[in-house]
Amino acid sequence: MQLTPYLITCRHPAIPGQVLLFAARTGALIQLAEEDFAALEKGRAGEEDIGQLTEMGFLVADAATERQQVLHYLDDINRLNPNLTLALVLGMECNFACRYCFQGSRKGGGKAMDDATADQLVAFVKERFGPDKKKLLLQVYGGEPLLYRQRLLYLARRLKPLVESRGAEFKIDLVSNGSLLSEEVVEELNVWGLNGVKVTLDGLPDNHNHFRPFKSGRPSFDIIVRNLARVCGLTHIRLGGNYTGETYRQFGPLLDLLASHGLTPDKIEHVNFNIVLQVNDTLTANEYQGGCATINEPWLREASLHVREEVYRRGYTVPELGPQPCAVEVDDAFTVHYDGSLYKCVTWVGHKQFQIGDIWQGVDERYRESHHLFHWQKEQKCRECLYLPLCFGGCRFMAFQRDGHMAGVDCRKAFLDATLQAMLLQDLRYRYGQRAS
């Protein structure tokens, strides 16, 4: 047995005689004494340790075979995936006027899913939800999806019995601005499979209200927080937020403010603050110029670690580090636009050149060429990168915004070189309760 080629090691002067090991393919994290790690490097692990270390992904039979397995990791995901995941854009109306919205000028205009399209969507699911599937997950977007609450219920009343009649689960994840999130709404949706709600707050009230006001210009922060406080005991709340180089230091104080309103760590499933993305394509026609065009912007290294530390320090949960395959390369993951057109990611809706079919005719498999599936397999720098299981070529939408196409990978090596070890030390301290001191 030998160490995985996707092993990240971390040593810190505050943890003398210890080494932190992270297996990128499995997301496993352990701390070992230096002498034990030295023995592993020489292939001298004790018999009692080999099985556990192999199961966790630290030891492999052969490094070359492990590299081949990672190159085909998504083949295994697609072969074994028990879920059908549909991101639904029910309509393009929104009651907010967010300055950086990636939907931009596509919003509004009375564009919404009609009965015929909803009925065909049920037929589409019925055809694709085979006997090997165990869960149908609807990730519901807008515009603002709660403006289309009746349409969502129309679909749920048809899809939930269909899925459950096949012995499978039906779940709804809502992505909402939170302004219409009442107890009545949550209780009604709970009956039909609501699994949780993601809501975005962009820092302290003044900043949030600047970036995410109502269309009328009215501030939205207080309404959202009041709604969250009322419903946080009724469903899972996932808190998001978008920061820039000027605003990222507000997100720790934001959590303090939320806690004072009763939104304490036990009331929030997880917190995932992220960057504002600079959207440059002409379809969106968004004039906002303050976001990130690449994850490798130098300021983001400090900002991302700062924000993550602030979340952890206050007792909230951050998403675990580990493989996160892009929906573009997951066979049973689709975005359904309000008109029945199909895309591979919600960010592409309206980009007709990236439409992959519709719910009447099905999926046009030529998207595998137009979306450059598995382009990272052809890149030598990707094939040899120890971060490959964390990245798989990065985000195609970010590559498109940067380059005007998505043929090239969105390399994240420089960012991970600068941040991953610090993130592992954060995990060691806060997730696993071991202080580096």
C-alpha cells in the first residue's frame, strides 16, 4: 500500500511533532504524529491501521491506478447516482432589483411556466425517473420562486405521489430572497416535501439594502431577517451571501446581528458566503463592475479565509471540503426553464447556444461537445494536479465570463495553494475541536 497521490499535508509551528493529512478524493482529514507519518511514507503502516486508512482514502494499492480512478470519478458518479436533480426556473419575475444579478435584463416580462409546460414536465420526470432512482430533488429558482408558489404546488401535487409510488423520496429545495417566506408558506410547502430554503443576506443592513433592494428601492434586510426568525424552526435554513473586496469584513458582524434576532447556529443548517461574480456577457446586460472575474484574484485569498474563520468562530457550520462535481458533468442533473427548455446549469438559462434540448423532445446529447465535457481530462496540468478531485476543471460559467467560451479549464490551483492548508487548520480547530496551540 502507498499514500494517495491526492494527499495534502499540513504542518504548523503551533502543532509541534504533528502533521495534518487531507485526502482530496474522499475529503477525509486526520492528524498523525510525525513518526507515524514517516512510517506511512515508507510503507510501514501497522496492520491494524491499513484497513481504516485505506477506507478513508489515505492509502491506495497503486498510485497510477488511483489517478485513473480519479480521472473516471464522474463516470462512477453517473453510473451509481440514485438521484434525479432538476433545477426549476418557474418564472422570471422578481420583486428585488439586485445590482449584480446574473439574470440581468432577462427578468420580468410576465414570463412564467404555464399548465401545458408543467404537465409536460411531469411526463418528462415520469420517463426519466427509472427504477434505479431513489430521490427526485427539485431545486426551485425564479426570479423569485415564491411569486410562483401556486405553480410549485401544482407540480408537487403531481410529482410527489408519482415518486413515492415508486418507493422513492421527493424533496424540494427553495432558493428564495426571503421576502415572502412566511410561516404559512413554509407549513404548506412542508406537506409537499420542502427540505430547506437558501436565503441570501449581503452583509450588514446598509450594504445589503444597497445591493439587494426591492424593485421600488425599499430596503429588504429587516423583512428578510424577521421572516427567517419566524420560520427557522419549521425548515432547514441555509444562509448565503455575496461579498466583494470592500464588503467581506461585514459578514462576521452580520452573524452577530442575526444571532441577536434568534438566528443562532442551531437554527441555521449551514452558512456559505461567496464572491460576487462579475458577469460580462451581453445577454445579461448587467452593468455592475464590482465582482470577481476569476477565483484567482489575490484579494480573494485573504477574504475567503477571513469569512470562513468568522463563520466558524461564531459556531455556525460551513460546507465540508471535498469533491463537488459540476452539474454539467452529472448525467441526471438538469435545469428546466419556465418554457420547458433544458440547460445543464441555472446560470445558462436564456443562453440559447447552450440549450441542450427541451422537455418535449428530450436531451440533445451533442451538448457533450458544446459544453466541453471532461475537458480537464485532456489538460496535463489537471491530470497531474493533486487538487483535481476538488476542482475537476473548475466552473464553466466563470470560464465563460472570463474568456467568452468554456473550452478552457477554470484552474484553481493558485487559490488552493494559497488557502487550502489554512482551511484545513480551521477545520481541525472548529469542526473537530482540536486547537492548534
